[in-house]
Amino acid sequence: IVDLVKKRCPETPIVLYINGNGCLHECMKDTGVDVIGLDWTVDMVDGRRRLGSGIGMQGNVDPAYLFSPLPALTEEIQRLAI
């Protein structure tokens, strides 16, 4: 699927997210996607170490923060920014 999308839409970045993906980073990277969405249980520093610098990462905010006041959510997002 990734190869087909890249062939037909080469400028479109492909993001792969698998819930509970902590043990799958290396396999996910091998799919050829441009960005991997990290599960909120995955440490961003560990994710970057495992994925290397050649691929984008996104996500990782604990979904419970979505019910927090905006300043608390903003602070958590800034804390996780690499």
C-alpha cells in the first residue's frame, strides 16, 4: 500500500500509527512511511533513539490531557516537543 501511494502521490507524506506500538518501532520504520505516530505510552527520546533521525515522529500526548484545562495540555505538549 505504501509503495502504491508513494508512486501515485509522491509528494504526500504517509503517517503510520498503530495503537500499542511500543514494541513495533523497527518494523514500522521498515514499511517506508514518512512519519510514525507514537503511542502515548512510548517515551519520545526512546522512540527517536530506536527510529533514528531519518523518519518523522508525531503524537505521544496522554489522551487524558485532552480533558485538562488548555494551559495544562499546552504545557504537556511543549514538554514532549523534541
